[in-house]
Amino acid sequence: MLTEDDEDILQYLKKVDVTEFEDIKSGYKVSFTFEKNSYFKNEVLWKEFHLGEGGEPRTEISPIDWYPGKDPTKKAGSGGPGKAGKKRGYEEVESFFAWFTSQGDATQDELGEVIKDDIWPNPLQYYLASEMDGSGMDDEEDDDEEEDLDEEDVGEEERQR
């Protein structure tokens, strides 16, 4: 779900907050606070999940004020053959930031639930898991190599005596 563009933008992420409304059953808000960046003007992007009076779920989103050409959810497409002189169209691209533009069925919004129920209360678990994914096996191999070197050093020291 994360593209390279998404990862570049998320480098500016400072804080993630989950705020449950006074009546917990009525919903919650997920907010992402960003440093000033060259992608969009907003400091905070948010999405709210509500249960209406009749119990029907709905969402509200903050519009993202993208700088020209920086929206990772849209890729410039060609105008196609025979469309000379017309503006280029845009193709929708899968992106994490599409989550802020979709106002679909709130009951289908798994990402909001994962953030609220899993990532928000246990951020260190996710941070450490991503660190281990990148280097966990390498560390074990490095340790084995260090042990081999230590044994060689000991053998060499004994021969020198």
C-alpha cells in the first residue's frame, strides 16, 4: 500500500494522534501532523469516523492541499491518440494518501481500525518490527562472523606464545 512517493512524504511525519469522541461509541479521529514540506500545504491531515443517530457509519476527511504535480494518488496520463491540444488526464494510483480522500463505508475502513486499535496503543512494537525486518538476519550472520574471527585470533595468540 505504500509507494516510494508515500515513503518520501512520510519522512515529514511528526506525530500521529487518535482521539476518541466523548461517547466512545460515537467514533474517533485519526490525525497525522507533518513538518513543512514540498508536497502539501496542510500541517495536519485527519479522518474522522462517526456513527450517526441511526447507527449508520460515516467518515469525514480533511482535504489535502497538494502543491502542483505532487499528489501521489494521481499520475499524469497521456491525452491519448487524436486528442492534441487537450490537457493531459490523470490516472488514479494506489497510495496511502488515497485513504484521506475516500469516504466510503466506514465499516469497511480497516486501516482506521488498525491505527486506532493496534498501532496507536503499541507503536514501539511496529517500529521494532520494521527495524528487525531490515536487519534481523544480517545481525545473526554478523555475530557468527565475529565469533569465527575471535576464535582465529585466540588460535593465533596461542601460537605466538
